[in-house]
Amino acid sequence: MTRFNRRDFVAITGSAFLAGTALPLRPRRADNDLVIRNGTVYDGVAVEGRELDVAIAGGRITEIGASLATKGREEFDATGLAVAPGFIDIHSHGDGNLTEDPRAESVIRQGVTTIVVGADGSSRATGSETHSFKALLADLARLDPGPNVASMVGLGSIRGEVVGEDDRPATAHQGS
């Protein structure tokens, strides 16, 4: 049996400790992509905000609750901050510059995740072959915009396509 004195013990355990600390740290097991901790959650259900954690994986909320045990690859302490689902701008003209700025950061940074375009009687989709909803949707898919985009049909745009700029009623043929 080998006997160790105090000096040997310190040398062996010290070497083992140093070897262990030199190893790269293993990434911690993550159940989610992101966990937002301790934010005041306004979910549209409760009148008052509640201090909760929100877990997100694959772009979807997976869990909401107080002091979640779940871990995230990234974690954010939102103490003192409001946490809310994305807002919907139901009267947006944001489609006017999506071609130049598809990320629409000025919209996203305000917490708006969905814009409804085609307001005020004007829309990109008019019903013509070149400006159909199918063409609009194909353009949006190509752009892959930051916010979700929904569109109304603009009466003025359709009238302009059918009647033109003339200030007159549509003919019977144009109205059918």
C-alpha cells in the first residue's frame, strides 16, 4: 500500500484540480432557445402585468410561469421591463418601403410583429394580372419581411385599375 504524506496529497489533488479547470466548459443543457426571466408580462389576458418567465424554442413560446426550472441557450433578465406578445398595426403603410427595407426594423423595434397594409383605399394588390394578390404574396415571400404582412383590398386601387383616373361611375361592363 502506497502512503501519501500531506505534500503528496496537495500535489496530486492540486494537479487534478488544475487539469479539471483547464478543460473546456461543457455547454449547459438547454431546453429552449431563449428564456426571458422576471419580466412583467402583459399577455392580454390579465388586466395587470405579472412577473413571470417566458421560454421560447423554435420561434414559439413553449412555457410561461413564475420561476421556470427550464433552461435556455440564452437567458435574459427582464427585471423591471415589460414583456408582451407582438403588436399588430391594423393601419399600416409599412408596405411602401418593404422592397428597400424588408427587415422593417423601425416597425419591429416598436414591438410590432404584424402589419395590415392596404389602408385608406390604396393597396398593392388591385386584382389585375400584374398586381394580383398572388403576385403580392410571391413578392412578400421573396422579400421575407421582418414583420408578418396582411393586406386589405384597397377600393381606390381597384377603381383606378378598372375605371382609371376619370371622375365618373363605372360602366355596366366595368362593374361586372
